[in-house]
Amino acid sequence: MLHPEATETEETVTAELASFGSSEYASVVLGGVWGQPPPLDLQAEADLHTLLSVLAERQLIHSARDISDGGIAVSLAQATFSNEIGATVEQEQSLMAHPLFGLFAEPASTVLVTCEANQVDAIEDFADRYGYYAARIGTTGGDRLEIPALRGSRLLR
């Protein structure tokens, strides 16, 4: 996952909660919306598109998918189900204020990319050059979408 670098502060967590309130999850599952959509930084968006173009030109990625419509969980489901391939996703706990944020938050200028395992270091280097953070969140393969950290968790009310 690529996203602009950010430090986790109380202010950041409060902003994440406000933006989470405008998510599909909040609307459909929690039955309401609150707060504001995440801010869109046009320069960060342009930098992301430049980065993705460089990664594609160098054939470092197989695919890229925006997560702004449903978050990581929805993007993973759409990508894996439509291509009949599974994935195992390990969430980086330090990147989340709450597990639901990590799965269903819809930040701007954030994408999921797929690549060969031997390309990850190069992708991380390019992401750093363009001011983005690349987090390894899992692997593709198999026939199921699995998020082991959530086994036994209750996500829906």
C-alpha cells in the first residue's frame, strides 16, 4: 500500500475518525455519516500518479487499485473476486488507530499495488523518493481472501 508519509498523533487520529465518518462503512454498516471526507492534496495526487507511472514503466508492478471507495477491504475483495485469486493480508498495526480504519477508511492518494516479491525493495525505494510510504500488507494466491488478524473479531453489528 502506498500513502503519503504521516506521523500518528492525537490530531491525526481525530482527523482519521472525522474522515472515517464519511466512509461507505460508516454509511452502510453504522447507519450514518459524520465529519468530512479526507482532504485531497492535488500535488500529492499528481506525485502518486507520477510514481505509479514510473513503477509501471519499469515493470515493477502488476496492478494498482485506488482504495478511496470502500477502503482496503473493499478494494481487495473487488480485485481478488473478479480475478478469481485469493490473498492473505496482514495489517500493520502501527499504521492503524483502529482495525476498522485500516480496513475501511478511504484516504485520498492511497493505492494497493501488486508485484513480484523480488520487486518490493525497488518499489519501496521509489516510493520514498516520491514522498510515499510503501507498506507490505500481504501476498496474493490461493482461492480465498484472508485477513488472519481479524479471525474471531466481530466487524459488523
